[in-house]
Amino acid sequence: MSKTAWGKPTVKIGAPDTTGKTIPTQSLQTIINIKEDSTKLEVAEGDEKKLKGEGGTTLDSRRSAPTAELEMEAYILKDEALPSKLKDAQVSVLVVPEDEATSGLFIPMASVSIAESWSTAEGASVKIKFEPIKA
């Protein structure tokens, strides 16, 4: 048993959840052959806007909402197709850690972006990006 949610995750996608509350359990498709250490969630702070008074004094400030992006790379192997749901404009994403007793990640609704790649060192692969959308 690990203490943190690291290691080899299982990434599943399904129909988007417009309520933002229900984790899907049926009709999920698993993304297979994920490149080692390529799955990561990056969150960026929102932009800060300051209200400045005479002399440069900050009178007030606020931040816009943060943005997030979940990305990974997956190898395309012979006779193993990518999940058909990746062709959908929006999906829900479930990241289950190697140790299922630790906390995972659920994105109820995300847009999907895929960029194909190929090299002599690694062959064919795709970079998959999920950008959360407010449900």
C-alpha cells in the first residue's frame, strides 16, 4: 500500500457528465499503452487584476478562475486501437491510481485534443490533452 497516488494509473473516458457530480461506471473506455511518466495534471493560477490608485497604491485585486489541463502520451500499437470516445468533442475522464485506496481524479466534462506523432526511436504515438469545462 502506498501513501500517495503515484505509479501507473488507469485512465478511463466516458460520456460527459453535465451535472458534474456523477462518476460514470458504465460504458467507460480505457486508454491503453500510456507512455511512462507522461500522465500529468497541470493547474495554472488565474490572471491577477489590480485596481491601482494614485501613486501606485493597490486598492483592490482579484484573480480570474484557474485553468487546468490533463495530458498524456499513448503509443499506437499494431491491432490495438485508441478508444473511439477520443473522437468525441467532450468526455468525462477518470484517473484511477495504481493503489486504488489513494485518491484519484475525476473530470466530469472536458474537451479533447489529440496530436499525432512519430519517431524512429518510439514509433507512432499520440499526445492527448483534456481541458476541463465547467459542467
